[in-house]
Amino acid sequence: MSATLHERVLALEKTALRHDKQMSRHDKQIEVIRNLVREGIRIVVQNAKEQRELRVAVRELTNSLKRGSNGHAKGKVDLQ
């Protein structure tokens, strides 16, 4: 090989190596972002579940207050 061709091949190999390092770094960044998105989705699902449970608890509380069944013969409470 001529010296010029050899230099060009070395330059291309150096460029390819740099690109491989950049791709590796980007792959790691993508994986971190993917994990963050998964965690965010998990938190949203958990919050939705807790919100449903809270709605049920509030509904049960308001219904129990409407009934007024604590052992006394009082009338129903109007909560509206």
C-alpha cells in the first residue's frame, strides 16, 4: 500500500472507532431514558390505583354519613 492510502485507511479506522464509541454512549443514554419512562409509567399506574381506592373510600364515607346509622334515631344528613 502506498503511504497516502495507508494514512486514509488509518483515518477511516479512527473515525469508525470514534463512531462506535458515540453509538455506545447513545445506546446507554437511550437505555437510561427507557428506564425513566418505565418508572414514570409505573408511578402513573400506581397513582391511578390509589386514586380509585380513595374514591371508593370517600364514597363509602359519604354513604355512611347519609345513613346516619350510629345507633341513634336521627334522620339522614343531606350532603349536597
